[in-house]
Amino acid sequence: MREGHEMKVLVAVASRHGSTREIGEAVGEVLRRSGHRAEVADPDDVDGLEPYDAVILGSAIYVGRWAASARAMVDRLAHGLAARPVWLFSSGPVGTPPAPEGQPEELASVMSRTGARGHRTFAGRLDTAGLGVAERAVVALVRAQEGDYRRWPEIEDWARHVAADLHAEEIRTARVAW
């Protein structure tokens, strides 16, 4: 825990086309405005968690699963993640109503292994112009609707709740230290 009532928070985001990364950047900005130090990084670039007091791990959902880099970060750093406050988010459902429904297949395991305090799924963005042939085939198969379905006020509200939980954690930790 850092002095001055700020926590250093890692926002690790697995994003293939940038939409989920933009959500992570927005979360990081809300945390900074709330008085925390937030660093946004790709999960593949995270070698250790020692500098961080808390972690937010987010991933795009592809064919019902988290991105490989987010899953690999959990495999690599599960012990360190379980030793600090962790929140998870996913992005990916698109359309009106958002589809596909349901949670990523490994979510229960990731929640258990990290001791995550919560998980939130946000609608995503689909721009078919940036997709490869295989991705376009999947989009056509599931009849996904192109467009940006992210709800920024919802994302920022969730990030404010996480920031408030982090402040409460600081207070609890400070009382224990007295």
C-alpha cells in the first residue's frame, strides 16, 4: 500500500482490435481521477505484480472465450493475483439485444483462481472492415450486428465503484496498520 491514500492499479487488457483496450483506458482514467495511480498494459507485457496494489483484468470475448493472453496471465500470475484485490471485465456482446448471451466458459475458474471481487460484461464494438477471413466467417455464422454498442456511462460507473472499493480497502488497511 502506498502512502498518500493512493493505490497503484494495473489495468491489464487483452484486446485484439482495440475496442476492449479503449474500455481499459477509460477505466484507468476514472481510477486516476479518483486519486489512484493506474497503468494500462497488455497481459503479455506483465511479468510480475509486485509494483501493484490491485489489478483489473479485462478481455475481449472471442467465440465464448477470453483472449489467450488474459488466460495466460492468470496461469502465470494466479498466486499474485489472489494476494491482492482483483476485478474482472469482459467485452464482446454486440447488437440489439447484445449477443451472444452468457459468460466466457472459463470465467468461474478465473474468478476462483484470482479471488476476484467481481466481474462485469460490457457490450463491445464490431467493425467488420478490420477482420480477417476467419473472423468474418464467424461473424456471418452468428449473424453479429456491426456497430459500437459500448455504453460509456455504464463503464465509467463500474470503474467509479471499483475506485470506491479501493478507497475502502485503503482505509481498512490503514486501520490494521495502526
